[in-house]
Amino acid sequence: MAGKSSYVMVRLEAIQKEIEMLRRSLEAAEGQRAIKLEGLWKGVEISDEDLVKAERSLFKQAHEFEEGRWRASLSMPTL
């Protein structure tokens, strides 16, 4: 059981560090001019279904967790 709790603590620390990096990145980007991609995507049609598929692909583990099908993609560290 100690192995599982230490694994969870390591993962939580990694997530906290990532959140802090994202926060700093957002603060640095604040006030910068937004880049428009309209010309790049001219003529491309993206449906709501395309957006849902992209979201599911990017956040696959979160969706699996919500649906009760979650399994850890990272194996437990061996001690």
C-alpha cells in the first residue's frame, strides 16, 4: 500500500509543477497580441463532431475516468 501512496504523491507533485509552469506561461502571454489563424484554415470546415473527437483524443484518460473505464497508463514503479 505504501508503494501506491508514494506513487500518487509523486504524480501529484508532477501535476502541481506542471500547473505552476502553465500559470507562469499564461502570465507571460498576458498582454501579448493574439495570433489569428483564419487564413491558415480558410476553406476548411470543422464540425462539432470533429471538435468532440479532438477533445476526446487529447483528454482520453480524463474521459475514460469519467466513464468508469480508467486504467493507469503509467505502471506502478517497481521498488
